[in-house]
Amino acid sequence: MQSTGQDLGSPYKVIRGLRESTLSFFLGDCVRGMRNDLKDHSIDIVVTSPPYNIGIRYGKHDDNLPREKYLDWMEELGKEVKRALGDDGSFFLNIGNTPKDQWIAWDVARRLRGQFELQNVIHWIKSIAINKQDVGAYPNIVGDVAVGHFKPIVSKRFLNDCHEYIFHFTRFGDTKLQKLSIGVPYQDKTNIGRWKTATADNRDRGNTWFIPYETIKSKNERPHPATFPAKLPEMCIKLHGARQGLKVVDPFSGIGSTALASLKLGVSFIGFEIDKEYLEESISRVIAAKKKLEV
């Protein structure tokens, strides 16, 4: 929210990626940065997770804004995203709620309704339990399964919160997607060839994505208090359609999850971050990841 950091206009750091891509990191306010540094209809994908306004202790952001002020900010961000997004672009917005306030994500979505079509609602599943008796004769499930990570809620009123939303906004609601790029194999192989569309062992994953966090044993292992796994933006980019020359933007780049996904897929990235420590961490992570990919 705050305009913190150096004047925008030139990147804080540019890293050459793979396959002629670049990764550009800006230090400063994202709304002002997008307005100053992104041309109209110049980007293909936005993947981001803004502060949820739930009191998380960030280094440079007040996460306890009055609800209307927070929603005004999200609406202002949405206007800049729409201006910069191409006609067939995708805006993937990851946001969650709290047990005591289940309206946060949907309040934000409603504010963006005037700017975008809500083309898909994806559920990011962070933890799931499956009972063997409920799935029948699935050969790969041999017993009860409980996988993933969640923060236990000690309450007699609220369930453990095991999912968040990924709202997929587009300008007109007709953006074509590469659904099989993140597809899954058929459990019943007889479907292959029996259906006209089933020409290979790969089907539409659907709108429930199980993406677990990496296990973190101490706070010292997490330099940012709220970040999503790099696989989440990777799947979003693949779903839209990764190709050479693609431009991906993360207005709240944090410690670089979207940057890491962009690097891996060989697409160009532009990120904005108001906290220099987070930005430096993201740059370090990208440089380290690039070295591993080049080995």
C-alpha cells in the first residue's frame, strides 16, 4: 500500500533467464509501478497473492487496513492490471479467508467484477484426507490417505482451513487455455479412445489443485510470513499457455515464487515489491535456481 523504496522507472535488478527471457525486479509500490512501467495491453499473465488484510506482520505493509480502504486498494490494483493486460490475457489472483471472516476473498472478487469476467474459480487444496472405503477400487490408493500441510485451528466452531481460492479473471471471459498442460492421467484407462476427446492418457485436471507447502520446522526457514509455493504460479502459467516471449507480472512478488516459476518455464517476468529485504531474497533465490538449471 505504501509508496516505499526507490523511484520507479528503472528496475532494481534484471536477470537474464532461459530461452531469451528476462526477469526484472522493481523496488516500490506496485500500483504506481504498474502505472509507470507497464504499457497498455503489454502483458500476458498476472499471477499474484496480495496481502489478505488479516493482520500478518509484513516488513513494510500495514495488514490491518479498514475493510473499505483495503477493497479500494484492490480495486485500484485491478484497474491497473486490466489496463496492462492483453485482450486474451489471464489474471490469476490467489487469496484466502480467515475462519472468523469467510468473506474476504469474495469481497475482493466482487470489487473486481466491474473490471473483469470471472472465467474460473480454482480451489488450491493445501491438505486433504481420503478414506479408502470412499474411493472404491482405485489401485493406487491402498489405504486411508492424509497429505499436505495445514495450521491447526483450536476451536469448537471452526474447521481447519485447508484451501484458498485462485480467481482466474480475464477481460472478456473467452480466453482459451492449455488445460492438458497441467492434466492428469486417467485412472480408468478404458476411457482412452472411447471418448473422442480422450486421445492420450491425459485429462483435464479440473478446478481443484492439490499443492502442498514445503514443510518448515522453524520461522527462521521462512523469510516471508505469507508466500505460496512456486508450483502454484507454474501451474497458472502452464494453464494459460507457456511460450517464448510471454510476459508474466507479479505485483506482490514477495520472495519470488512467481519469478522462480517464470525462470523454470523460460518466460519473462516483471515483479514489484516494496520491501527491499524480500526483494533481495527473491533475487538470491532466482540466481541460485538459475545456476541449478544451467548445470
